[in-house]
Amino acid sequence: MQAGWEGIARDLLEGTGCDDPSVDAFELAACCDLEVRAKSGPASIVGDVIRVDMRTRRTRQHGQVAHELGHWALARAGCDDSEEGAIYVASALLLPRAHFNASLRATWDIPELMRRHPNAGAGTIARRICAMRGTIASVWDHHRAPLLLGRRRHHAPESWEAGLVTIVRETGRAYADETARAWLLPERPWRRVVVVREAA
Ligand SMILES: [Zn+2]
């Protein structure tokens, strides 16, 4: 399934020539003759019009446009349309495999990866690391259950992960050992922490 989604994203990037390392989802939509308009509330695609909330932070807008492009690309390729598929294609569009592979050979540091790929948010980057390196990840915002990423989608966060998140928030410093890394991210106002770890 993932190989098919990967191919759909690659074909779209190559077909439009919009495969510059920092893929711009708005440009990509324009290359596909899709119009992007502002709306409030959840993003959508109807016909050839994508609607997204333009008041959110820029990486989120790129993520939402890429997600709707994902639905569009799945349908165009004659694939089953699914949330999982659109989410996968969106991250593969914003972080093209070859370029992101080269980045990951240099660093797994999420803030540094965000500088290299400025249109991708931390969650999209963590998701892509999981897809390409077989890790699992969790995204922690205040007052919400963590969002779990990676192949073992129904894994529960380990109790030590919550402790690690507290330490990273208190010290403001990234954490790394042999099996887990964690970063505090400047995605206000959440004091978001992302943990990437080996799948046990
Ligand atoms: Zn969707």
C-alpha cells in the first residue's frame, strides 16, 4: 500500500516538475490546475477547488493543501481514497523521498529538518521519518492525548515517554539516547514535544 502511495506522490512531483527540495503545496496545487481558496473550519476539496483556513500557521496551510492534493492524486490514479492514503501522500509530497533521504543522512534533528524543509511542520517530518526509517513517534501538545505516528498505529505511549516530555519542556533542551530522541518545538502556543523512538 505504502509503495503505491509513494509512487503516486513521486509521479505527481515529477509530472508537474514541482520537485524542488522545499516543495510548496500552493504552487503544486496551481501546477495541477487546482484553485486554493480561504475558508474557516476543516479543509476540503470539491471539484478543482481546495479550501483551507488561511489563519493558521503557514506550515499547517501547506500540510492541509498537500492533504487535499493527496485525496485528489489518489482519485486521479484510480486508487481507493482513504484518510490514511491522503495523509501518506501529503507527507511524501512535502518531503520528497530522495531529498528527505539526503537530509536524514545528515541529521535527525527535527528543528534542523524544519529549516531544511520550511513548508513541512514537525508532525509531517516525524511522520515521514517513521515511514522511511521504520521508527514510531508521538507528538505531545498540552492538554491533549499524544498523537501517535508510525507503522504500529495503535501502540500506546510508554510511561517513560510522558516523563521525557516533561523533562524536555522544563529544560527546553533536546534529548537523545540510543533508542529515543525528543525535541521541544517552537510551534506556539502548544509547547509541542515530538518523541521519535525505535519500534520495540
Ligand atoms: Zn482527508
